Amino acid sequence: MKLNRWGVAAGVVVAIGAVGIGLSACTTARVSAGQTAIIVDDYVLIPTDPAIIECVQEETSEIYGSVDVYRYPARQISWDANEDPGAERGPYVVVSNAKAPAELLVPVSVTFDLTTDCDKLKSFHREFGTKYQGWLADDGLPSEGWKQLLNYVVGQPLEQTLIRLSQKYTWQQIWNDEAIRAEFQNALQQELPNASKNRTNGQDYFSNFQVTVLKPEPRDEGLKEAIIAEQKAIADARATEAKGVADANAKKASTEAEILAAQAQTELARQRALQQSAEIAGYPSVEDYLRAKAIESGLNPYQPTYVVPQAG
């Protein structure tokens, strides 16, 4: 046996070194709530293709030899395309049809689940996790690779469906018609599960999709301002028209009131004339009636008669 300068056999040194490496290469896999993990042997001593050892469920802590720990969500996942600071991306940009073309921003929010079945999760890790480095960071937050993976499986199918649907309508309809927003949402809800499955080689790694489409908005604020100005002009015209109708109705009502008042006065005068005629009819003659009225007023209707002598 060949000894080294310290008098120790070379094979013993290798064995001791191997033991030292084995003891120093322990890994504690701590899996927090809301996570599951794939444990992969990294073969420190014998380099070869890594093998998946097992899955570790949430709220678990296990000690292994030299392994790598890849964490995945064990609870509801979200994919948000909106203006929120924590969103995976901004709203989708679509173009309305040629009748009234314009770009619109369509905010979408999707929730779904990743399989917790260990065999399926192992397969998912092999085929897609390693391709995109698509797992959670050690702190449990989404990594860039995870976001890229979700964009391929969920984000791109959403965008393709929205672009296709937008070609059916004008931008004004997409912006303001609630029925069209509901149509977008229903179409995404129906098509996304199959589209996602097709992108994962026919495997249903993701399930329980729930889609919400929020109110689309024109990308160009000038379009909104023009529509608002047009609507204001229409409202002002309607108000002016309504005021004109009200004024006309008021004038008509005033004229009708004047006519009624004149008719009442005419009738009153007629009644008074009839009354006076009846009163006069009670006297032998009009002259007698006038004399009687003069006497009632303190006048003397019988004036003296003066006879002027005629010259002989």
C-alpha cells in the first residue's frame, strides 16, 4: 500500500474525503404553506443526470443529502394583465374592426390551480419547469422563469382569443357595450382550459380556471375625449330642445289662459247687458229708465222750459 507523507494510505484519504463531503452536503428542504416542492438528487460524488427523488407537501421540513429543491405553488395561482403594480403584465392591446379601427387596452385577471399530484408534478417539472427554469424563488415569490412559463401556457392564449374577438366590433362597441365585455369573458372562460392543455402536450397540469375581463379602454385618450365631447353636445342639444318645448308649452298655456280670461270677461259683459236689458224692460220706455236713474243719482231730469216771446 502506498503511503503519503503523513503515513496515511491514499485510499483512506479518498474515503475520508468522501465521508466529509457527504456530511457537509446535507440539505434541509423547508416547504412553506401554499407551496409544494420537487426534490432532485444532484449527485455530488458521481456526476450524472439528476433524478427526482420525491415530492414534498406544504408546511414540511425534511433533511436530505445533496439535493436541489424546486418549489411550486400548491394553492390558487393568479395571472393579472392590468395596471396594478404587482401584475404579471399590462393590459392586452387589441385592435377593433376596419369599420372603426382603434387600439384598446383590455385588462384581464385569471386564477387557476397547478396539479398537486406528485407524478404529474414530476412530469411537469421535467418538461416545462426545467425548460423555463419556471419555479418559485426560494422566498416563495414568482421568478422570471415562472412568469415566462405562465405567459406561454396562459398569457398567450388569452391574447390570441382577445385579438380574434376584437375583429368583430368597432372600438366604441368594445369600449362601452357591456354585452361585448361579457362575451369576451365567456369566450376566454370556455377556450382557455383547452388552449392551456394543448400547450402542455395534452396534459391537464392546470385546472379550475376563472376569468374576469374588466372594462376595456381606448389606448388613445383623445378618442375618449372626442366621444365625451360628442355626448355632451348631444346632451346640450337635447336640453335646448327640451327647453324650447317647455317654453312653447308655457306660451301655449299662457295664450289659452288669456283666451279663457277673455271669454270669461265677454260672458260677464253679456250677462251684465242682459241684466241691464231686463232692468230697462221694467220701465215704459228707455227715457223713463234714464229719468229714474238720473233721479237716483240726485239729478233733476225735468229741466224748466223757457218760452222766448216772439216779437210782434
